[in-house]
Amino acid sequence: MAAGCTSGGEKPDGKGSTGTTAAPTKAPTSTPAPTPTALDFTPDPRRAPKTEAAARRLALAVVAGPDAWASGYVKRTPHLSDPDYWPVLGATCSWETGTRPADVLASVTAYSELPAAGGKGVLRVAATVTVHRTASDADWEMASTLEEALRCPDQKLRDGERITELMSLGNPFGVGGNATADDSLREGGSYVNDAVKGKQFYSWYQSRIGQVTVATVVKGAPGYSEMNDGTITGTSQAQVRALVTMLDRAKKELEVQS
């Protein structure tokens, strides 16, 4: 769920938000003692960020820059989102700038691209890391993200840009090929830019590990298809590579040290 190109008032290239999405009321939860999971990941409560400064340090250490995608990707300008930037999907299905929720300690989006070459357009991508106060809060973001595509299958990113025909699917660990995260989801559809002829593909992946969610997004461009082309620069392969890189980094930041 994301797709804007700047850090302005639009859906970002790499994160979802609870925004105004309707959802059941959360029940109060307690924080259980950490236990090993099937992911072979044991969070250390002493390493869990508890302040905005600590959370931002973690987010910056985890977020995927161009090198995490594939060879040839470069930084966009600006490369990082504003620390206070938080997108909200409004009642009219348009993305707007909102206020960061109290349960989010920090969120960082890194914008990258594959420059135009060989008759292909500029392929814009982004990665987002959001650090919540608790794993329960992060899980709630995942649920809200899934509901956004149901509520708004067509969404306005900004003037001249929109995503349409959105569908989303969630997979907890062990389901649908998810072997890397506590929870994962995918959102896909079409990307329409009035400055470019025709529809392009739109792909959003998001995963959760403990209190951290990570996401990657690709807005298609002329000359590209969503399917892998058998090379490391295939869009699907590069998107998954960036996502898994962030999951691995998050685990190293949060897990019990041997």
C-alpha cells in the first residue's frame, strides 16, 4: 500500500498507515515473556526501542537503500522521508499527510529508482521501516493495511497519479510461502500516471517481525513487467530481496545475543 514519489502529502513509496481505516476495537493486551518462535528468532526486551530516538536509529539501520535492491538502482532525491511524515488514507480514498500515531515510535522511508535506459522508463521503488511500541501495535498495522484495499480498491496518490484494482492477501508465518516473518501481506494492482501512456503494474510487500514492520513498493514503468526476468534486476526478485534484507537486519537488531 504505497506509491507516492516524494515525502509530501501522498501515499508513500513504502509504508502503510492505520489512517482512517475502520477496524475492530483492540482489546488490551499484556506483553508476554519472549519465547523462541518457528522463525528461530527470540526478541530481547532489553534491545527493544522504547524512545523515538532509539527507534529512529533502528529504522535507519534497517531500511533498504538502493544496494539492497539490485545492481543499477540509485538514490532518489530526497532519499529519506521527513521524520514526522505520516500518510493517511482519507474518507475519499485520497492519500493525505497526517499525524504519526502514538503507538508508532518512528518511521523511515528510503526512495530509490532504476534510471531510464534501453527504451525503458524510470522504475521507482521505496522501502519503509516502522517501529511500533509493541508487537501488538505492529500487528494492528498489518491488519489495517489489509483492510485499506478492501475499503478503497482505487486510491489517489496525488494529482495525476493513482493506483487502481487493488487486491490484498495476508499470510501468517508458515502460510502461503511465508518463511521469513511473523506475518506478511501483499497488495497488487495497477498504477496510473497521467504523464505516462497506459497502465503499469503496482506491487507492495509488507512483513512484520516483532514490533517492526518493513515494506517495499514498486510502481511499474514502461518496458517493465511484474514477473521476474531471470536476472537479479527482475522487479519481483529485487523487491523480495530488499524486503528480506530488512527482515534480516531487524532480527539482528532485536534478537537475543548469544
